[in-house]
Amino acid sequence: MKAVRFSEVGGPDVLRYEDVDQPTPGAGQVRVRVAASAFNAADAGMRGGFLPIPVVLPHVPGYDVSGTVDALGEGAGGLRVGDAVIGFLPMERDGGAAEYVIAPADALVPAPTTIPLPDAAALPSVALTAWQALFDDGKLTAGQRVLINGAGGVVGKYAVALARRAGVHVVATASPRSDAAVRAAGADQIVDHTTTDLLDAVDEQVDVLLNLAPIDPDRFAALVALVRDGGKVVSTTAFMATPGDEARGVSAATVFVLPDRNRLTELVSLVDGGALQVEVTRRIPLAELPALHAEAAAGRIEGKVVVQPA
Ligand SMILES: NC(=O)c1ccc[n+]([C@@H]2O[C@H](COP(=O)([O-])OP(=O)(O)OC[C@H]3O[C@@H](n4cnc5c(N)ncnc54)[C@H](OP(=O)(O)O)[C@@H]3O)[C@@H](O)[C@H]2O)c1
């Protein structure tokens, strides 16, 4: 089968589109015929050796995956050949940038039925990140206020929709590029970060500041003033420390997303119920994944890109 993989860490040029043996599922595993995998910044981090995730080389990237169950290993209960599934696969194992991938059966859930199967690869880890940030780390509850800085991105729009659905008042940043989508996701107040200083625009402190944007650490520290005493600062931007304010009891937490089958199942039902939109900005063939990594290394990739085997 065809796969993209790297045998040494390094720049995008370590990725090879090549023929590899079709894998066989072991106990508790299934083989999935891949409809698509999604590109995540962490895929580039693992390839570049920046992320402390113990991958075995050669490694196939693409831990967010959608596809059809193609073969069952012993004891892989609950799934049948032909089932359409999605999953957030263990990041240290081979991912879905291939025609087939081996997945633990318990990492997979039925795919949404209302969107194309390849697009469903865009959902798992990013929507789980939003959920974890808001409700595990942020501990938000109905009636509270959250400020989502970077709501215009992929995680951000899921976060806006999930917070709003939980009865949380959402103040969100969005540039003109993402304003309509952030509004559609349900933000109560939108601040255009390209023209307006958040410190001037937010007139009531929030319970939780969630940062998803690539701002500089000094700016991040200044935004803590927008959080009430005893509130929380949560960040997914793990490349910089999350600031808090000990004197005011403002805690700091950095998210590292974890798989969660039950939540993923619930996210799928929100998609099928129309409460959550899965946005895919580009669909590219598998052979072009090395070029996508090169593009990401040269600048930001906008939105979510899914990668489809031929
Ligand atoms: N730790 C984890 O487990 C985990 C998991 C998933 C993602 N992440 C990380 O979380 C971050 C967000 O992910 P993502 O996929 O949503 O990224 P993304 O799509 O690039 O979104 C970031 C958004 O921030 C906005 N932005 C840029 N500069 C800004 C500024 N100065 N002020 C306010 N907003 C600004 C942009 O939207 P507009 O300019 O249109 O407003 C952009 O779309 C990334 O760093 C990603 O690597 C971490």
C-alpha cells in the first residue's frame, strides 16, 4: 500500500511517499481503509523532533483519521467490517497518512452520517481539545463567562459552539476573515483583534480566559487582568508557559489533548444534530502531504486540511 512516512526526524524533506507492507491487525485492533487523515501542527512537531512523543521510526503521521473497518483482529469487539469510523489514534503509533491504518478498536467510534466520511477526519483531536480546555481545565458551567482568544481558528470555533451550548457567555476574538464563522458558532461578543485591543473591549471580567492564538508571552500575561479573582487561564499553545496570577488566585493550565471515546461519540452526535459544524478548508491527495508539511514549515496553514489516499 502507499503511505507517507519518515525514517529520521527533520525538515519536511524527511517525508517519503512510498510503498509499504499492508499492516495486519493484532489482538484488540482493527485495520481501517483510510478515507482521510487530518493534518495537525503536532504531526509537524513529531516529524521535526520538537514534540516529546516517543514515535518508533519509520513513522506514519496522521493521528486523526476517518475510514471504513476493513479487517478485525482477535477480540476487536463492537466493530464490523464495513463500519464507517473516526478516531484520535495513539500519537506514538502509525497514523492514517496511508491507504490503511491499524487502530485500537477502542479508539474508534461510528463516523458522523451527515458529512462526507473524509471530512470527518477533521473532527477528533481538535474538537476534543476544545472540550477538554473548556470543561476539564476551565471547569466552565452555565452562566459563567469565557474569553476565547483565537476563536477564529479550528479549535476556536468548536470551543465557541461547545461553550455556548453549555450556557456559557462567550466573548471571542475574530479577524474579519473569521468573523462570520465565529458569529455563526454562537459567540455573544466578538472583538476584532486586528483593530481593537481586548483590554479596552472587554468591560466585564471573565471566569476563564482560553488562549488559542500565537500571541507573545508578554501580551498573554497582560490579558490575565481580564480574568476575575479566583478564575482560570487555559491555553493550548503549549510552546509557551501559561500565565496565572497567584496573588489573585488565578490559576494557569496548559492543555495536552487526550483521547476520549465517550466524548468523541457525543461530538459526533452534535455534528449529526447540526449543533457543531466541521469545517474543512482543503482536501489534498496523500502524495501531496510532504508539500503540505513544507507549506506549514514556511508559514501558517489556514483551517483544517484533510489528506486522502488515491
Ligand atoms: N495542546 C494541545 O493538545 C493542542 C491541541 C490542538 C491544537 N493545539 C494548538 O492550539 C492552537 C490553536 O489551534 P488551531 O488549530 O485552532 O489553530 P489555528 O486554526 O491556526 O487558529 C488560531 C487562530 O488564532 C487567530 N489569531 C491569530 N493571531 C491572533 C491574535 N494576535 N489575537 C487573537 N487571535 C489571533 C487566528 O484567527 P483570526 O485571525 O481569523 O481571528 C487563527 O485562526 C495551535 O497553536 C495548535 O497547535 C494544541
